Amino acid sequence: MARPKKDFSPKKEQEQKSIVKAILEPRPKISITQVTNIAADAKAVLEAVRQVMLEPFPRKLPPEFTTNQVADLCEMTKSEFKSAEISIESTRGKVKSSDNYKSYTLKETIELIKLIGKLPPLPKKKQGKVIAVASYKGGVGKTTISVSLAQALTLRGLKVLFIDLDPQGSATTLFGISPEVEVQYEETIMPFIYQDEPDLMYAVQNTYWDFLDLIPASSEVLGAEYILPANASKEGYVFWDQLNQGIKPLRDIYDVIVLDTSPSLGYLTQNAMAMADGILTPCPLEALDFASLTQFYGVFTEISSLLPGYFEDKKFDFIGVIINKAKLEKDDFTTGNIIKSWIKNSFKEYLWDVIIPDSKIPKETTSQLKTIFDLSYDEVKSTAYKRFREPLDKLADQVLLELYEAWKRG
Ligand SMILES: Nc1ncnc2c1ncn2[C@@H]1O[C@H](COP(=O)(O)OP(=O)(O)O)[C@@H](O)[C@H]1O
Ligand SMILES: [Mg+2]
């Protein structure tokens, strides 16, 4: 094959000359006023986009449930469920004219789970527990797992608050809200971080999913990394304890508060870890993911040792490493199984028996701004669906067990 010839065309020479000319021409520096103008223009464009997107902005809708699904969620056979419905004279559910089957809204489903489900009642005098889903790395499944867990816990009768602590707002997006277009500064944790609000109560909003409320995030939340250390100069202020103070009144309202965090151990994630009663760290079966999991706990304990009061007094209700995106084969010598044995040897009982497989389902659902729990009955019949959903249910069951245990301890 002939070697490509060098291009000495006149056009190139022309370009060369114009670059030389451009280099020789003086150009003024950029002032902050100019940058301010750029920012103002960009904000105006964003506002225009926002107006267009809001009218009419498609809101997410929760799925409907079949009788079989509700009976399963109540841990009953279909006939047990039907008698239980009669015994409480429930009028919930509507017979669909299309196929004569009964279907229940999410709200009706959760009400039935609470009324006739077989789970033991929650202790009356309990405080809401905080679960932080965290890791050093992005892309390990924090957002997928935290949003799915929050939904799954409502389907076990719990009232849940979700706080998005990641400035990227991916979880907020999964709730059907566009972080950059729809989330204003006042709706995030930021006014509380600036200490303009006494706690986080102001920021709670309802979502399309019953019994699941949200404090959303946007890139405004990035500011927390500057404001939290700046606050530390104030007398009596403890920089790692601010979020903990902010959620105190919310622990009286919610059974569980799920935190999705950014892939870092910055000030905000440190606050999340400090106030968490339970920590979940997802880890794919890759050597680098294992390394960063190890690093995460190493750095966390190192930081903790520098926090007076915290290191001595803090006690977690649970810590769980969750294997995600697993490609496990029968052969024990595949990379996946080898890395799993590393995690087992290092994290021992903290490695939970929950293995979420690498699956096409989250990719498909995320592209429609959905989690697996958003899918309706018609969409959930495939084996791939079951393979992905089962470990997420197992995770929610394990978390539920840990919560009952934690409430027993007081
Ligand atoms: N078990 C899984 N199998 C395949 N893809 C997954 C799985 N869990 C998560 N993902 C995908 O990986 C990407 C990153 O997940 P995400 O939950 O956003 O991670 P993080 O919050 O840790 O950055 C997303 O596209 C998500 O759909
Ligand atoms: Mg995320």
C-alpha cells in the first residue's frame, strides 16, 4: 500500500500564516465581568429551556399491581389474600374492563401491605434509620441500588425519605426530575448547609412514588464542599455533624432515610457516613473496584480517627458490601470468582450474600428514567428481569432484617 504523502497544499500554508498572525496580534485578558456575563447568558438560555421543558413536562407514573403481585408482597397465597381483603372490607383495586383482572394502584398496594401484610408491626417509639450508599468510585451502582432499595422498602410497608447528595443528581433524574432544569437552589440541602434554615424539613418534596419523599440535588450541591469547611471557623460548629443535625426532625417522620452519595469521601460524604446507621458499599467484581473499596474503608477510618468524639462513640447498626454487576460462572478460577474470594477474605461477614448480576435490565430501564421497580406487570415476565429483581428484593429483605434488629437494640 502506498504511504500517504505529506500535504503541502497552499491552504495549509495559508492557515499557518493566519495562526502566526493571530499569535502576534494582542488579545485582552478576560475579566470577571465578562465571565459574569457569560454565566448570565447561560442562565437565560437554561431558563428558556426550562420553560419549554416544563410545558407540558411528562411526570413519571408509578406501576399498577396485579392481585398476584399484591398477594406476594403481603406474603400470602392468593386465596389467603382474598379472605384478608374481605375481612377488612377493603374496596381497593379496580377490575380492568380489558381483561377482567383486578389491578391496584401503588398507594392501594402499600396500604394493603401495611394493613394485612404478615410483617411484624414496626415498633411505635422508634427513630428513623439512615442508610448511606457510598463508594470511592462512580459507576459501581450506588444510584441504581439506592433508588431501588428505597422503592423496595416502601413495598415492605416503610415510609422512606431519599436524599440525593450527589451534585450530578442522577437519583433525582430517576425520580423524573431534571436536576439542572427543575431543581432550584432552595429545594436542595444548600440553604441548610449555608445555615439559613434550622434543619432539612423545608426541602422535602413528594414524589410520584407513594410513601417515598425526596430531597433532590443539582450542581448547586457542589457548594457544600466549600461551605462545610468554611462553617468550621464558627465557634462550637462540628463540620462532619451538620447533616446529622439537619435530619434529626426527619427521623421522627420517616422509618428510613436513604442517602445516595457522590463517588468521593469529600465533606458531604463524610457527613453522610457520620450520620449513617447503616452503610452499603456496592462493588463490581473487578480488581480496581476491589482496590477502591479497600481504599474507601481505609480512608474513611483514617479520617474518622481524626474526628474527636466520633471515633470513640460511633456505632453502626450494619455495614454491607454488595456485589454488583457480577459475571459469575461455575468455574472457580474465573476472574469474578477470584475477586469475590478476595472480598470475602477481606470483608468477611460484612460481605452480604446478595449478588446482583451484570444485566441488560438497568441499562434499558435507566434509558427510560426508570428502575426495575417502575416496570408494570406486562414488562416483568422475562428471566433477565427475575435474575436482576431477585437479588434487589433479597437486599431489601436483608436491610429490613437489619432495621428490625436495630430498632430492637434501640
Ligand atoms: N447490575 C448491573 N448490571 C448492568 N449495569 C448496571 C448494573 N448496576 C448498575 N448498572 C449500570 O451502571 C451504570 C452506573 O450505575 P449507577 O447506579 O449510576 O452507579 P453510581 O451511582 O455508583 O455511579 C448505570 O448505567 C447503570 O444502569
Ligand atoms: Mg450515582
